[in-house]
Amino acid sequence: MNAIQQLFAPLDKDFCLIFYWITVVNLFFLVLAGLGFISSLVLLFRGKVTIFTGIYSFIMVVLWTVMYFQARLFYSMCVTSNLKAGSYFGVGATAAVDSLPVPQ
């Protein structure tokens, strides 16, 4: 049971960096999707692509915007949480297990 509780114990603040880099990658792809949307609109007005290409490009911009916002939100939540860096698993497994809620 102790190993299962450690599997679901909260990670320490050192893992917030993962959300930061996911945010950076999502912003990069959001910019690329925006450029793709602009180029698809230009090609649409020139008659070289269909309307579905423009719709698909718009959907990609919306998708990457939502993913960027979600990663940024998770990063903000992680940084402003009350977890301390190195507080879990650094001292021992008892610190992580003792802070978990007791199942009823």
C-alpha cells in the first residue's frame, strides 16, 4: 500500500519546470499555426486552396491557443502552490505519505 501511495503523492516544485517548457513549445507551435492560417487565407483568396484548408488552419490556431493557455495555467498553479522545492521524496517516503489524505 505504501508503494501505491507514493505513486500518487504530489511531486515537489522542481517539476514545475516541465510546465514552463511545455508552455514555450506550445507558444512556438501557436505562432507557426498562426503563420499557417495567414498563408492559407492568402492562398484561399488567390483560389489555390479550398475553404476547408482555411477552416482547418483556424481550428489549429484555436487548438494551440487552448493548449498554450492550459500549460500556462498549470505552470502558474504549480509555481504559486504551497509546495516547497525538494520537500517530497528528498527527506524520505514518510514525508510524502504522511501528507496524503486518509481514505475513509
